[in-house]
Amino acid sequence: MAKEVLVEFQNITKTFGAVVANNNVSMQIYKGEILSVLGENGCGKTTLMNMLAGIYYPDGGKILIGGKEVQIHSPKTAFEYKIGMIHQHFKLIDVFTAAENVVLGVKDNTKYNLNSVKKRIGEMCDRYGFHINPDKKIYEMSVSEKQTVEIIKVLYRGADILILDEPTAVLTPQEIEKLFAVLRAMREDGKSIIIITHKLNEVMEISDRVAVLRKGEHIGTVQTSKTTEQKLTEMMVGKKITLNIDRTLVKNPIDRLIIKGLNYTNQENVKVLDDISFTARSGEILGIAGIAGSGQKELLEAIAGLQPLDSGEIIFNRPKKNLPVSFYHKTFKQVVTMAAEGKFHYEDGSTVDFTGMKKKEICQLVNDGKILFNEDDVMNLRDKTPLQIRELGVRLSFVPEDRLGMGLVGNMDLIDNMMLRSYRKGNSILVDRKKPENLAKKIVSGLEVVTPDLHTPVRRLSGGNVQKVLVGREISAAPKVLMAAYPVRGLDINSSYLIYNLLDKQKQEGVAVIFVGEDLDILLGLCDRILVICGGKVSGIVDARTITKEEVGLLMTKTDSGKGENNGTEG
Amino acid sequence: MEQKDNQVTAEQKKRFELPFHIVKRSTLPLKKKILVYAIALVGSLLLSSLICWIFGDGNPLDFFAYLFKGTFGTSRKFWLLLLETAFLLGASVALIPAFKMKFWNLGGNGQILMGCLASYAFAYKLGGKMPEWVLLLLMFVSSVAAGILWAVIPAIFKAIFNTNETLFTLMMNYIAEGVVLCFFAYWIHGQDVAFPKPNGGVLPALGNNMLLTILVFFLLAGLMFVYLKYSKHGYEISVVGESVNTAKYIGIDVKKVIIRTLILSGAIAGLIGFFLIARTSAPLDKTLHNNMGFTGIMTSWLAAFNPLFMFLTCFFIAFINTGMSQVQTDFGFTNNAISKIVIGLIYFFVIACAFFINYKIVRRDDSGQKKPLKKRPQIRQRGTNK
């Protein structure tokens, strides 16, 4: 296949401070092909392509287009060379229509005529098989429609080389299929398409060739037909790894967290949570699937006590009838008050009365397991602050989506971050840094966190290590419920699988795990049940062992007719 | 760095480019940081001496001589230098807990002034009519209360309505000045054109009348260091300052922390007001705060909000201020404009250091590209840089 070389990178180097994003990268892009640029997060894929699109300027090396050396100083220059990039985070104006966004900034010396623009958009749609209403405003569009507008925007400017940065990250399986059909049609039309991605199955499905980058260096470019996923993974990671999740069977599940009819309307009067009900069981991983921004974040934050609700109940169920008090960590004070309320009995059934007893004797009785609970413990966590929840003795751990902005403090070191959960302990007005230090040591060695020392601000760690610190801290609290929102986003493959296996281990220990994910393959492989939400509504609770990806995809867009659809752009 | 569009066509090979570009540094070793500051200091002092030489009578070397004469010349001058340092340190100590919380308190002047007013009002009205220690106690309590009042009002609005604290605290300064003028117009009887000296309410001298003030504020700075670094409150302040979301996530009552911290800030500011009046039973004046509320911002910022470094920055600023008044006299300047220029110049040099510490300037060669790296560049590996 003697194909025409359209773009050539020669020894491209780009550094940011001490960080080398691209080192001596040389590769070629042919005319009329789909090239995947594959690599783990932070390996310099996007930086490399940003240099082609004129966002960055290389520190060293040359870019050749059609055999001639060129200097691409701005996105505008890039368009003159017929290069267009569709960024991961769309750059559209919300209050403009599709057509207005497309024509924005085009200087072709013709009179501004929206009707002719719409006509041209219509022609493009027919040619490549898009569907878009040019008069629809961006804020009314779904993520997939917004992406279409971005693609048209680039085509309208006459681009022959299209760069798509992680185009499938926020799409459902059905939408991905549609996108791929469009891309193939464009390839037939002689356009060159570059897809930046880290998803192997998509690489295998769509691309003609794959360029693999690792740690800023170009490892090699291979024909897709002549390689396998396993080989590509090895090129990406640099060593042989096995990627499988050991999904264990669910043992003795009890209903731990019962959610009933949660409703929440946000300040813009959008119904973000619409009558959500489900049950999370102990010893089970409940996955939550849905398009980004369908209410996942609000749901978890509501459970964690961070989000006020319009209505609904969050019941934390702790069956402990006839279980010893010492089984649950209670302070002496709490035990005495609860005894006074008549909540305990002795092994022989008689009521507990502490009057006239010494503290030492009471502690002895409790520790020996002689004092038992009368009733099950059922608590409504609604409208409780995180602090109140903890004071109730409910061990609820939460790994939020925004790790450095919510779960951790980026500028603090590991020890201070460990302290976040526990600094209140004790009556001293000074903080105790000894125990958090030990915990930090334990997590660093146990989860193989790569850090210069314990006094490094966590923001200096890589994404995977930050997440290990956060998950490690949340697990160390021996939770009864563990909620994790997109816990592997931005993580390299090894760290991702480490996190999956940590979640599974928690499940085996009887924790009720709630896992919000975006990669459907992982959700299907890791979870026991999957709760699918769409536009703030539960569109199905399914068995992860039997359902297919396509069925979940359909559920994710069940109410796609427009009503209540949430155009979240968190993705 | 990408170049902005300069209307360049694809054929246009040669284009205007700056011969250098600005690159963010990773980290600068401490030695080099100190060197940068030293160069800035020496440079600013040399430039200042030239300015004084041009505009005044004396040679450039005299500038340095006068600067040190005004600060270390006599023991009294040195005590005054320490006193100014102490007050400035007090102002910085009052500001940093709020700053650590990213609450930009620009109302230091007003809070100090309200403290002055409260003390002065008691001293003026009750001076000589009751035992000194009772009066001093009243002055102390009222000053602290007045400082708290002036700081806590913006804090409450910030905590409950999320109003912008920067503007709010700034405006409170002008209200405080107005209150002082009102006090003068309605309370001070007689034909005085300025506030009279009060009849009582003088702090006992400890050796001289400066030592007590100096000790109090130096001690406060030490205590503040411990409070911010080792106490639970201090930890909460840092968490709220770094990320309100994280604070909420772990169950910190952000509103409570904001209000509590500003009570502390206001109390210290009020205390400064008390000492300004009670140290020598000074007459009130609407500029009695000597702009410390703003100078304190700079000293605490330069010290990276560390109370121990603040000893250095406050001493330096106090040194320049007191030294310059000597320079001004000896060079025969009839107004303080030149000394203000010089002080501004020195501040500017010192603050500009932050740019050179965070960024470096890299030259381009003719092809518009950065010179090739001599060493093989270190590969991107975040977190592993040992």
C-alpha cells in the first residue's frame, strides 16, 4: 500500500518546565486513513496533536505537510493547512445555534448569510451521514449532538486532517457506532482522521494503523490488522500484564442502604434527581451507569450528606439485634445513654441497668460481649451533615469524582491528607500527626504509592498515585458503605486494575460498594448489579452477569425524546 | 508558548517574534532564591541611592550611611525600629489567619482604627476619674471588642450570603474613618482643632515605654505560628483556604470557621489599636494606623504566610521606613515625596522577585526555535522525581 504521506513529524520535542511531554517523536500520517494515537494518560498524545493543531509550538523538531516544512503558530494557521481538531472539552457557545457556532470566526470574504451556511451544513450531513438540526441551540443538545457540531465546524473550514481527542469518552455504545460510521464515510472521501484514545477495543474496530506512545516517546506504529489487543497493551505499558478482574460471588448480602424516592431540583430549576430508589447490599458491588451528568454526582453527594434534597429517604440499615455492643465502636458515654434508653439486654434477656456501677465494671461487661442490642439499628441519613453521619457511627466512605478538589487537598502533604478524616479525635486543641503518619506509611507501602516522601504535596503525585492515596484513606476507615465516583478516570492501566481489585476486596469483606463508572465493559465485568440512570431517573436495575453492553446503552438513553434530558458537560 | 494571530499566511516564512519566551520553572533551590532576593535588594538600594544623589545634596554613599544612621545610629533609634517592627508584626499576625483561609481581609486599617477609637474614648472620658488599672482593662476589652466587631461583620456576610469580602472589608476602612471624625465632631468639646491627649490610661513602662509592646507582639507572632501549624483550628483554616469543597466533604462547618477566624483577626487588630493609644496615651488621629493594615498584607505575603518569616519581612520594611525618614532629613528633602518614591521602588524590586523565582526566560535562535537541549531530557515521570 504505497500511500501518500500527508503529515510527517520529525524529532518533535516539547517540554513543560522539567516535564518532557514529547521526546523525539517521529511519525507519519497518510492520506485517507484512520490513525489511532494510543497511549496511557499523560503519555503526551494530546500534546503531540496540539502541536499539529497549532495550540502548542514544538521546542524542537519539524512538522512537514505534503513534504514541506511548516510552522504552525496558531489554530488559524492550522486551518490554512487544512488541519482541524475536535477537543475533548467542546469549545462551543451555548446560547448560539449549531449553524451560528459553525460559521463563527470563518473569514471567507463572503457576506454573512446564515441560510447558505445551513445549506452547506445540510450538504455535509448528507455526504457523511450526520443528523443535525442547524437551528438547535447548543444548550439544548446532547453530548453526541455537540460533538457532531464540532465535527461539522471543522469540516466547514475545509479540513482534510481531522484530529479527534477522546471522541468516545462520553458517548453511549449506539452513539459510538454512529460516530464510527461517519468517520468511515469521511475516510472514503479521502480525509485523514486521527483519533486520540486509550481504549483498545475501539482502536481495533475503527483504525487502519495505530501509533503507540509511552511516556512521551513514540514506541511504534503498526497495522491494526496485524496486531492484537494484548500486543498493543504491551507496547503501551512497556511490559506484559494480565488484565482481568476476579469477580467473586456475592456472599450473604443484607440490605445495607435503602434509597427511597430521592428528588432534587437544582438552582436552575432542572430536576437532577427524579424519584430515585434502589438498595445497596453488603458484599456486593452496585454499579451506576449513565451518560455523564445524569445525576450520578448529585446522587452520591446526597448520600454522603453534601447535597440537600427535596424529598426522599436514605435509610442506613444495621441489623444488630442480639449482637454484642462491643461489635460496634461506641464511646463510653454513648453506651451509658443508650443503656438508659433501654436499648440493651443481657445474654439471659434481662434489661441492662448501669445505676450504681463503676466505669471499669461497665467497660468490662461491654468488652466481654455480655451486653447485647435489643433492636436493629435503622437510621435516616437524610439532611444529616457528613459530621453528623459520622457521629451516628455510620461508617460511610466516599471517593468523590473531584479528587484534588474535594477528596484531598492538593497543596497538603500525604500526612495532612490522611488527617482529614481523623483530625478531630481527642480532646487536645493540637492535632496529632503521629497516627496519620503511620497510616500514610501503611498506605504508601501497601498500595505501592510512588512518592518522594510523605511530605510531598499530593498534587505533585501522578493521577494514579493520588487516587491510591484517596482510596487508601477511605478504605482505612473500615467502611460499611463505600462509594466511588469514576475512581479510575485518568489512571493508567495498572493503577486502574489495582483499584478494581481493591473494590472487589472490599466487597468480599462485606462492604456495600457503589461504583459509578463510565466504561461499560468494566461495569459489566466488575459489578454484580447495575443501576442505570438517565436524566436523573432510574431507567433500570439489571444483573451485570447476564446483560449485554448494548442493552445497557439503550437504557442509558431511554428517555432520549428530550424531556428531562440533562445535557451535562462534566465528561 | 503559542503566538497570537499576526495575520500570517502560510507562505510568509519570516514573521515577527520576540527573541525570547517565558517558561515556567519547576523549582528553584533555596540558595538561588536567596540570591535572587539579594540581587533585587542590592539593585533597588543602588538605584535608590542614585535617585537621592540626583535630587538631594550628598553623594550616593551617604544614602547608605544615613539609612543605617536612622535605624542603628543611637539606641533610641534602634528601639524605635524594633517598635515599628513589632506593630507591623502585629498587623501581619492579625491578617494571616484570614489570608491562610483565602479570606482577603483588606480592612486591617479600619479594624486597628476602631481599636484605637475604643481605647481613646475610654481614656478621654474616664481618664483620671478611676483607677488606672480599671481604665486600662476597660480600654483593652473595648478595643478588642471593637476590632472584632469591624472584622466579624464582613465575615458574617461572607459566610451567609457569600458577599465579596475584599470590597466589604475595604469599605469598612472608610466607615471607620468616618466614625472617628463623627466622634471628634460630637464628643470632643471645646475649640480644639485636633484630638486632645487623654488624661490617663497609660500602660506602665517596662524599662522604657516600648519594650512591653515589642514583647507582646513578638510573642503573639510565635503563638500564631503554633496556632496555625499545630492546632486543630489552624488545620481547619488551611483546609477551608485550600478547598471549600474538601472542607464540606469532611464535615467542617465552613461558616463557623470563617466567623471564628475573623473574630481572632479582629481581636488582634483591636489589640494593636489599644497599644497605639495606651503605650504613650497618644491622641487619636484618623491616620494613627499608619497604613499598617495594608503594609501588613505585603509583609505577610512576602513571608509566605509563615509567622516566623514575618519577623524578617517586618523588620526589613520597618528598617526601610525608619531609615528613609533619616535619609529624607539629611538629604534635605523638604517633603516626603522622594522617600515615598524610594520606598515604592524597593517594594517593587522585592515583589518582582516572585516572577524570576517562578519563571525563566529562554532565548530563541534564528529559526524561531528553542536551542536544542544539551542533555538528553528527563522523561516525563511525575511522582518519581527523587
